[in-house]
Amino acid sequence: MRLDVVTIFPDYLTPLDLSLIGKAREDGLLDVRIHDLRDFTHDRHRTVDDTPYGGGAGMVMKPQPWAEALDHVLALDNPSGAKPRLLVPGPGGRPFTQALARELALEPWLAFACGRYEGIDERVYDHAREDLGLEVSVVSLGDYVLNGGEVAVLAMVEAIGRLIPGVIGNAESLVEESHEDGLLEYPIYTKPSSWNGRDVPSVLLSGNHGAIAQWRHEQRLARTAARRPDLLHASHAGGADGGDLEIAAATPGDVPELAVLLLACAAREAGAAGTSGTPDAHASVDDVRASLDTSITWVARSGGRLVGAVRTPRSPSPDGEWAISRLCVAPDLEGRGLDRRLVEQAEAAAPDGTRSVTLHLGSGRPEALKAYRKAGYRPADGSSSLPGTVTLVKRRR
Ligand code: JD8
């Protein structure tokens, strides 16, 4: 992705040389170019501002240097005549959100115009749209007053840049994305377990993953209620087992969200099984789409969010065996019986004449096996299981 920034303070943007964004630039993932607006003035004082027509406080940025700077950006290393999307930070802009960051991360080229003083002469926006043919968006970092656009650009480039594949690129980051469910983070702790007379909450040392997941969810709810009550949505109140769970056969519209969920589960199971390697996100989306033709994926939604999935065949097998596979629950919702609800749905879909139901599971959560034993499943004998998986069987009469 190419990023051009026009500013009267190029030094303000030197942090983009550092850390993950700096590394991404070295790796060629981000092509960041900083331009000094004053290089496009022609007077001895390199003047970029003047007094406002109609009166009022402060100064306004003159249109001419901006027009020349934009011409320069568009002409630079651009034989194909491509056009960037132009983003102008301003307190009156569209709020910059994670959703907008995701949208902008898909663009091949972004240009940022950093205003100062009272802002930029309005005709610059009209010129960029109507004469240069650019899509222009005024974007605000938040409801407080800054002195110029540079700090907003630093924040936006960081938020956008980290979404570019390869900039952070690991399985954990995909799991993290699946947590973008509108609740704040739970509190986190590291060693030592007792420090300065303060102990880490004992549940985190218990090894009880269901209890830990439940505690963390409660902490997220309590924190969100205290700090950001505006984020609380009915879907979080009862949890995934709170009655709003809807299970239906997946359609192509479910594929992107389903692929992220399955990657999160795969990453989690790889971690639990001690195997390494990053699943390939692109291969996975295609695989998931193709799988809808050959099998049925049942998806569970809670409050609109896709929280779980399971796969069954499209047609009966001649030997009367009904295979349930790819059971997957959002990592933050484990231990709430969602997997049971999905397995029940998968069993209910079994055709007449089914003699046995086989359940193919990852061996990542041995504690879950107890619940399946209760539901009538027994470990399958023989060599049918792949490494890191277990196969359970339930006979039907
Ligand atoms: C760009 C000039 C300052 C703007 C008078 C002093 C973003 N969330 C945000 N808050 N403020 C900005 C922002 C402020 C800017 C400029 C962005 C250029 N100023 C001016 C008009 C009113 N002040 C911002 N993104």
C-alpha cells in the first residue's frame, strides 16, 4: 500500500520510521512518502496561510500550495495514472473507527492532507474532487481539539497499516479480530503471581479454562458497563446461551465471517496441540466457500455475531454413518454449552436410517470429552483419527 502525507511539519511524522510500521516499510509492505507543503510555495517566506475572508480568528491555508502539492503526489512514480483516496483529518469529519480502518486497508493508495491553523481553504476539497477526480473524505480522530492533522495521520496510519497482511500477520492477530465484538478487554496479568502484596485473581491460576473464559467475559461486561455503557448491546447481556441463539445452514454471505471463526479455532487448536504454523487465510476463504457445495455448515449467531459452526454431510451415507465435523466455537465463548447446541443441531439433521453418529473433534480440549460421554458418545476404536483429533461414536437404534 502506498501512503502519501502532505504537511508543513514533516518531522511530526518521523515516528512512522519506527516499530512495526517502520519494519513494514523496510519490508516493502508500506510505501510511505512525506511531503513538505512549503516546497510548493514560491515566495521568499514560503507562505502557506492568509487571513480568513469574512473575518474571524486565526489563519486559513491558501489553496495554491495545496493544488501544486496534490499535482506532485499524483504525478510521482505513477505512470498508470492511478488515483489515491484523499483523507483530510478534521474535527468535523466522519469518525475514524475500526470499521473505517478496515475499509481503508483495502485501498492500494491513500493520500493524507494535514491542515494547520483554522484549516484549509474549502476550494481545495472541490478542486481535488471535481478537477482531480479524487474521492475526498474528511475524517475525525475523536471529539476533542487538536492543532493540526499530523497526530491524526499517525494514529490512522498505525490503525490501517497493522491490518495490511504481513504487517503483523500471525494466527494470534486473527483470533484478536474475532474478539472485535464491541466489548472492552478483560484485565491481564503476568508473573509473578504475587507482587507487592497484590495477587493475580486465583481463577487464572486454576487451569479451569471454562471458568477462566467465564470470568473474563464477566470482567469485559463489568468494564464495558463502567467505562463505555454506550457499547453495551442486548446480545451481550444473556451471552450466547441467553436465548437469542439462532442456528441455520450457512449461505455464501456467511463465508467471510465463517472463515475467520474457523481460522480462530484452527489457531487455537494448533496452539493446544503444540503444533506450529500459520493457517493460510486466503486458501481458507476459498475452501470454506467450496465446502458449502459439498456439505452443510450450520452456523450459530448471537446478537448478529457468528459465534459457532459445525459441519454435516449433504446426503446420507450408504453405511448409515452420519459424520459431524469442524465443530468450532468462538474462543471467548467456550464453556457455555454452545458446542452442545451445535452438536444437537447436527444430530437433528441426520437422515432416517442413520445407524451411528461420528463426531470428529480436535483433541485440544480434553475436558470437553466428559460432556460428550454424558451425551452418549464413546471413543471410536481403530485408527480412524488423524493426529491431534479424536473420533467419538454414538450408536442409534
Ligand atoms: C486537523 C487544523 C485545528 C480546526 C480550530 C484549532 C482530527 N479529532 C480532531 N480534533 N482536531 C482535529 C484537527 C484539528 C485541526 C486540523 C485536524 C487542522 N486544526 C483547528 C478547526 C477549529 N482548530 C482532529 N482529525
